[in-house]
Amino acid sequence: MLFRSEILSKFEAVTVNYGLDSISSIIMMANADALILSKSSFSFLGGILNREGLVFYQDFWHKPLSRWVQVFQDMKYRETKTS
């Protein structure tokens, strides 16, 4: 999912991590306070393992967990309904 830098700059503290090995990346995603998922199975796994933080996703072939926040192309969002 692409976010423009001006949107991210509205947050007080944003850390972007890239170039890490696979295990370190999963650990970082699992422990993130807020996690923005890409449309990939790899980031989806990080979202599943993240039990405490906010997880933002856009629809793709995997179904989201009920606590995740759906983000649309126009940057509007809605929280998913709990089952």
C-alpha cells in the first residue's frame, strides 16, 4: 500500500524499516504499534502476529482479521466489524 510522505508526516513518530532479513522483518511487524500492510502474504503474516497494535490493510485475496482497519484508495478508512 502506498502512502504519501505528507500523510505519514502528520504522525509524531514514524519509523520505516526496509532491507532487513525476513525474521527481523516479521519480528518488527509483530511488535509494531501501528502496521501498514502491503498486499502480500508476508506482511499479512506480520499483521496476524501483531496482537497489540493497529493494523491497516487494503482488500486483497486474504481475509482481514476483525480488529484490522480497512483503508481505501482515497485514503478514507473504516474499522472492520467484530464477529
